[in-house]
Amino acid sequence: MKLVLVDDDAVLLRTLARRFEQTGARVVTFAEPCTCDQLIAEQADAYLLDLRFASQSGLSFIEPLRAALPNCRIVLLTGYGSIANAVQAVKLGADDYLTKPVDFQQLRQVLYGQFLLTEPDTPASEQPEPASTLSLLSPEQLEWEHIQRVLTEQDGNISQTARMLGMHRRTLQRKLLKRRP
């Protein structure tokens, strides 16, 4: 299997490349801005794209990759997860959307998809089921994303957002002061 990793975090990129090479994958990495044509030229079985890649967006690569390589796996990985981005990525043609930090085995399962039918020493009946995108978010993260979406829809108006969410304005302010879960 050939895998392309696109991320501007050099340490993460080296770590993932080494781990995937240990599983037998041929890995090509891009740490600097690149074009869709460069990615398509690799003719990989799977692509792991960073959402915020230098000055580029991983979202911009999804449609051209899907059009040129309809059978490849495309996974968007980000430290800035949001439901809106996840929905947009899937609409553009991504197979999955994961937030950092991510478990390597889960990432491997999602990326390899149909290529990883069974582990060498594990019966097929014991293989883990692929996780859905929403199940990767905790209830706290889902609440945070919902609050952020409603707040955006209300143009940042805290009072109106609190009314829309059915909570007291001060409660909403306290939730917004907390760091993202």
C-alpha cells in the first residue's frame, strides 16, 4: 500500500511516516506547500491531509484527489476540529475526518480501510469496527462545537446565543471561557 502524508508539523510527519513504514506501507510525505497535481502524481492508495497545511487548506485537495483517484482513501486530520469542517470534508469526498491527537491504530484502520482486511495474527471476527467521525468526539466536544456553531449563526451575540441554546447568559459565558475540550 502507498500512503501520502501531508502535514506541516515535521515531528508528527516523521513519526507517522516511520510508524506506517513499519507496517509495510510505502510512505511519501509533504511538509512544504504543494499542489494537487503533485499529490495526484503520487497515485497513492490513501492520503492523510492536514486541515491547516502551511498557508493551504487540506479541504482544497479533497475534490481534485477524489476526481482523479476515485478509489483512494482520503482522511482529513486536524487539531482544529469542528462539525462544520467535518461535514464539509465529507461533502467534498473525504472518507473520514479525525482530530488530533489520534490513536495510531485507529488512524491505521481508517486510512487502510478496505486494504486492511485483517491483521496478520488476528481472526477477521476480532477486527475492530471502523469508528464514525462523530463517535470520535466526546460529549463535551460535541457541546462545544454546537455552542460555537450557534454563536457563529448569531454573529457572536452572547445573549441571543444563550436564548437559542436555552441557557442563562452567564452559564454560556462560563462555558466559553473554558478551553476547548
